Amino acid sequence: MKIIVIGSGFGGLSAAIRLQAQGHEVTMLEKLDRLGGRAYVFEQDGFRFDAGPTIITAPWLIDELFSLAGKKTADYVELVKLDPFYNIRWEDGTVFHYNDDKDRLKSEISRINPGDLAGYEKFAGELDDIYKVGFDLIDKPFLSIWDMAKVVPQMIRLRSDRSVYKFASRYFSDYRLRQAFSFHPLLIGGNPFTATSIYAMIHELEQKFGVWFAMGGTGALVEAFGKLFEELGGRIRLQSEVTEILVKDGRATGVRLADGTELKADSVVSNGDVASTYLNLVPSRARKKYTDRKVKGLKYSMSLFVIYFGTDRKYDEIAHHEILLGARYRELLGDIFDRKELADDFSLYLHRPTATDQSLAPEGCDCWYVLSPVPHLESGTDWKNVAEEYKQKIYEYLEERYLPDLRKHIVTELHIDPLYFRDTLNSHLGSAFSVEPTLLQSAWLRPHNVSEDIPNLYFAGAGTHPGAGLPGVMSSGKIVADLIGDA
């Protein structure tokens, strides 16, 4: 069977590798000049910046792809486990060093608030049950109401109607520990105050399997997958933007590229943004279920403002991953997700990969990115005019609290904002994670892995089931391959 995969993010790569290994003839089309999608790589002045995901969990999903070809991950890319996984810092000077050493983790909790240690034991016990239910569903499709009905009793038993923050608050009284054990939905575009408590399983996933880094950056993992795909016989076409999915008699027959070229296929897999795929690639005449009104009526995740910069000095006191939580938590998230207002303050994710891999920067230098969650483009923010001011505010904040004299040592920089997600990555409203992970937009209630309008159009990526994050999008590729089946 001839299959076209639109987009080369981790969801598309996962689907393409599996489908090629099944015996199909797979062509992957990528708009940009290199593979990766959101996991693109910027190279500038001797620095190599991962544009997107940097936290790798569930490493067995990576191993599975290489084993399909009788290969080993280590033959293509080196994964190293981080310690700490990340530091969490608050403005009162508290630092929480987080990893999977249970004794050390309990010691960190006791240092912040001894009274919450017993609460953590109960939290971990209930989380294990949530993990067993939630992760068992991550690579299973939800294509009918009956698929959903099967798991509803378990979701009721686990009180999935509670938010992650409300779940954590049952067990921790200290506001810092409540935040430390509830921020995880932000990693997949969710609001801890509205994301279902099922997503608390991210903490358990990290505890069971660790947090990993690909030497050479996440881009090295993308390159490894691309190499594997081609070794299996797959074909990659870069700088090949799809402008239409061709539909005849209710079935996808191929795609049309920006240059007018038409490519035929027996099935099409979209790893592009699910909303943009429906709104911009699938003709409206072919959409009865996913009409413009339905697609635009979904809730979409926040966007991101990310600064990539290199310094001519090293800041060795900063870990590979740092979570910098500002004075406001609930209020700031309300600004981002609900009111869609660009706030004057922020909480930040600071990434320093040269803490682990010096090859990403010149000798004696550090490679960085700092990420600030911001509202998507429904906010009306004029990013062309406010980006520079916002960037300088972030630099000033980092200088005052964590990176002394930062701007004196920056030797290269670039940034992306919601306009990049909309215009370069074709993401609806400039959302960074597509459809927001809420209870009413999960499992069967999320856009399905196979179109309800076109039976041979499939979806892999953040906007479909099971959702964003590396385990989620790679599992969506597995679901798609399983649905299509062997050649």
C-alpha cells in the first residue's frame, strides 16, 4: 500500500517507521528544510538549539522503533539519564532537587515541609493506580462511544473529574509542594487547574523510567529516526509543503504540494496540526463531522515564547532542566488559559543542555533556551511589536535571580513566539500543543486517530489521542500503524 505521511514530528516519524516496517511504501513529506516539526533544530554561531521537546521519558518507545528493524537504539543515538531530572525553584529561594531516588525525594519533601511526607506516601500510592489505568490506554484507539464506555467506570473510580492541582492538594499542604507535584500538565499544553487528574501519571512515568537526554540534543534522535526510516526503504521529501489532501468519493487519494505537484496514495497520515489539517487541507465538502464550526469550537492549548541564546561563560550552578516558578501560580495560569492576557510576570522553563553535552556549544560556552507559556493568538497580542520588550523582561528576571550579568555574556540569540507556531508550523491559533488536554477533550472526546469523515485519513501527533508529549505522540504513531495494519 502506498502511504503518505504529512509532517515529520515524532508522531509522524513513529507512524512512518512502523508502517514501512509493516511492508508499506511510505513517503514522508516535510514543509521545512530538515526533519522534526516542533522538534526542529536551529544552528547559529557554533551553537545547536533544540527548538522543541527536550524531556525524554518512556525510553522503551524509542527502543521499540529500532527493534522493528532488528537494531538497537545505542547503534544510532546515545541516551543518558539525567540527575537531577530537574530543579524546581521558587522566588523565596527554595530549590527542590527532583529525581527518582525515593529516599532523596522524601528528604527533599521533608526539607520543605516535614508535615507533607506522610501525604506524599498516600499520593504515590494512589498515583500508581492512576498510572496503571491511564498508561494502559495510551496506545489504544478510541474510535467509538463504546471504547469510551469501557473505561468510564475506572475514570469514575479514580475521580478523573478532579484536576491535577486539586488531586495534589489533597496530599500536600505546602503551596510549593502542591505546585511541584501538579505542574506536569504544562509539559503537554495543559492547565494544572483544569487538566484531569489522569495526567498526574506523568510524575509516576518519570519515577518508573526516568528522564533522559539524547546526546547531540533531541535533534540527534530525530536524525536517528530519519536514518532508520530510510534504511527500511522509506522516502523523505523535504521542503515539500502540502496544500491539499485530495479526496474523491469520500476517500483520500493523495496530496497536492505547494508547487502544484500531485502525489497519489492509498492512505494519508497527517502529523500536521489536526485543526489546520481539517481547516486548510481537507476540502469542506468532504467534512460532515469535523466542520469549521466544530474544529474552531475546540479549546486549544497555550502557546510559547522561547528565547534561544548562547553565552560565552558557563553557569555551572544551573542544572540541565530548571523550572522557575513565579510569585503567582493560579492567577498566571488563569491569564494564559482563561483570560488570554499576556501577563507582566511569568513562570519559566530554563534549559541548559551543555550541563550534559558540551558539544552543543563552543568550548567554555553554554547553550540555552528559556521558555515562557503565553496565551495563543486569541489574545490579540501584537507579537511583532511586543516581542523585544517581553524578551528583555525575561532577561532582566533571569539576571536578577539566577544568571548574573547574563546580557553581558550573550553572544548569539534568536526567539520564537505564537506567530512562529502559526506561520511556520501551521498550528491553529499559534497553539504550541494543539487541542488542550481537558477531561472533555480526552480519549474518545478528542479528535480521533482516523477521520470520522474520510476512512483512510489518519492522524498522529499532539492534537489527536492520546495527546502531546513524547510518549503521547509516539504512541499515536503506533495506534495509526496498528489501525492500518500490515501490507
